[in-house]
Amino acid sequence: MTSAPPSLQVSGLAYAYPDGHQALFGVELTVARGERVALLGPNGAGKTTLVLHLNGILEAGAGSVTVAGLPVAKPNLAEIRRRVGIVFQDPDDQLFMPTVREDVAFGPAAAGMRGAELAERVHRALDRVGMAEFADRPPHHLSFGQRRRVAVATVLAMEPEILVLDEPSSNLDPASRRELADILRSLDVTVLMVTHDLPYALELCPRSVVLSGGVIAADGGTQNLLCDQELMREHRLELPFGFDPRSVTAPV
Amino acid sequence: MGAGHAHTLYRAGSSPVHTLPPHCKIAAVFCFVLVVVATPREALWAFGLYAVLLAVVAATARIPAGFLLKRLLIEIPFVAFAVLMPFVAEGARVEVLGLSLSESGLWGAWNILAKGTLGVAASVILASTTELRALLLGLQRLRMPPLLVQIASFMIRYGDVITDEMRRMRIARRSRGFEARGVRQWGVLAKSAGALFIRSYERGERVHLAMLSRGYTGTMPVIDEATASRAQWTYAAALPLTALAVCLTGWMLT
């Protein structure tokens, strides 16, 4: 399997917004196939900007992004957006169709899939997040946690190379948070998880990177990073009260 | 959580009318209304027959008469206008219950009332036997411009989300001691409306991002193909065709 290209390779990525504000200053990041990586960083570090480069919504000012060997560029955009599944923070933004089933079908149907094959794909994606029986419900009749799970299903339906989650645990009650963790662990897919929820990163991602000031400031085992008090302070990262990352056995 | 706006008009069921494909039903209702409008207003009996036809459809769809009549109340503002006509129209006058009324005005009022009521009744039956979502699919199938269908379907999806946002803003205002008592408070309400507009606009941008991320390129992919067999078309056509026969007879007799 050493020959498989990494799921995600970002090199020298820099970006400035049209108003002149520069958000990224040369980001270097490689995520191997099947890895689960947490992207940590304070507010305003450029995390969302980086995420929007991964599927070509924003165009790199300098540097490059490749997904499983395919560069993110205009002619490849359709395939790139199939390979990179982004789950946005607010499920009400992500779920824009009148029913759950149509929403999950949107991506594959946009790629030209039809009929029984499409129905099968939708069912499988909903089944993986335990929401198959809600297929015909309108999204706004579901609880927040259920909507978040459906949002994950909408990108799973595209069978992406890499799943990018923006704050997956935000606004979830502890039970929904744990259920989502179980689902994410059960998926056989590369995951990049943007989060402020450090215990969640420790629970799910063996490796973490810290994005701060528009560059990758640290890259290593999640437990090591969280235990490095100086690094944490420097990048405005704080653990919740009473949480000691040394006290738990982290996944490897 | 929304209260299920989709169910306020729709009345779930499995009658033959419910199971007809939506585009057949829309086409049938549309043709029926055209035929009714084209009927000469002097053919009083024809309108009676139309009403009977609709009653038969409603019975087939198992819609209770009370339900149908209650929904018809939406027509009242328009009826008010029709009631005025006999008083204000010109021409020959007739005495009715001691009131001097215009004859052409009476005919005009009858015309609006009869045709309007039949049209509304047909639409109410359509709405109570067809889900909102299915109606949109039907319109799409009947080649309504896709952009309009998309706008309508986003309205269904986000109506509740925006109402909810509005409710939260109202609670936030009231929690800080605001009561809308008169003109002087209108400024605050106007600013809230503006803020709501901007929030909705920004949500629109985020939704568009999410759509692009899943491969949206300007057209909605076809997910549910609405198809109708010849038998279903024939079945749906029964209503407008019978009406057409009534209409033609009406023209020949008057």
C-alpha cells in the first residue's frame, strides 16, 4: 500500500482574501490514506479558509493542493468535489433539499447516478450513520444530532476519498456527541477534523496539526501536543477544566 | 422544530386521486379551470354540473365536505368584491327585495362567484390530495422553468428555519424589555427585519457553498423521476373532458 498516493497533500499554500487580508502563509500538510487527523487552532487561524481550498471553492494564491494524486484545479473540480466530502458546521446549511433522501441523493445524482443504483447508494450512506428509517422525513423535523448525522451521510453518499468535518461536535449533547464519534470510528475513510473540542480530537484522531497564524505550527501525536503546555499556551489552545490528556489511553 | 407546514394543506390518504401522478393532476385541474372560465355565464345548469363533478372527485378522494368548505373560506376577500358589483354597475336595473340592482352587475357578480368558487374548490382538492413536494415535482415535469421550481423548493425547506430565526429575535427583543406599542417602536422592528434579511442572505451564501461542494453546477439533478402511464393520464383527463362536454353543450344551448 506504500504506492497509494496520500489522500491529501497541501504544499506551500498561501491565500489572501480580495480585501487584502492574508489568511494562509504557506501551509504544508500531508494526510496519508486512512488516517484520522485533527486540525486545531485558535479562532481566526485560517482553518475555514484552508478547508475551502481542499475542494477548490477558494483558489490558491500560491502553492498546491492534491487529493489522492489529483491536483485541485478548474478542469478537475467535479471529480475533486466528489473526492472531498466537506461536512459544514451548521447542518441547516448542508441539508438544503426537502427530504433527507433527496438530500443524500443530491451529490451522486449531480454526478449522473440514477435509478436503483442511486437508491442503493442513498440507503447505504444513511445506514452507515443509523438514519435509514428517516429517509422520507424533512430535515427540519429531525433533532440537531440527527441532522448532523444526515449531513455526514450526504457526503458519505459520494464515497469520498477524504471526509472533512468542520466542528463536528459543536452544539451536540453528550450522547449525540458520543454517537457521532462511534460512527466516525466505524468509517473506513480518511478524516480531517477541524475542531476546538480537544478531548474529542484526542478520542478520535491519533495525529493532530495546529494551524496558527496561517501556517502549520505543530504536527504530531495528539496526546503529545495536548501535553505540551508551552505550545498550547502559545496558540491559545486550552483544555476543558479538569481534563488531563495524560489520564486517558489515546488511540494509536 | 417546525410544526410541519407541509401538512397544513395536505390530507394524507391512499385514494385513487391521491395516487395519481402529480403532473397529471396539475394538468387536469388547469384544464378544468380553463373550461369553467370559458363557459357562458348564462348557462346556470352547467355550473351546477361542474360542482357535481368536483363533488364526485372529492368523494373519490375521501375528502369530507366540511373540510372542503372550510378551506373554501379563503375565497371570501374576493367574494366581497363580487358582492359590490350589482350596486355599482351601470345599465338596466331590476328590483330585488326592494333594492334596485344593476342587471349586468348581477350577472357579473354571479360570473365571478361561480367561476371563482369552482376554481378554488378544484385547487383545494388538488392541494389536499397532493403533497407540496410532489406538486413541485409535477411542475418540474410539466416543464416549468427549473429556476422557479428551485426557488419554490428552497422556500419550503427554509421557511421554518427563517421563521424560527425570527422567533428567536423576537424573544431576544422582549427579553431586553422591548414591547412594540406604537409608531415609535417601528424603527426597532424595521432594523430587526433588516437584520433578518441579512442573516437569511448570508445563510443563502453558505447553502450555495454547500451545494457547490457537492457538485452543484447550476441545475438540480433529477432524483425522482415522475412518470405516468397512459391509463393514469386517461383517468386524470376524465375531469376536464367531462367539463369540456358540459361547456360545449352550454355554448350550443345559449
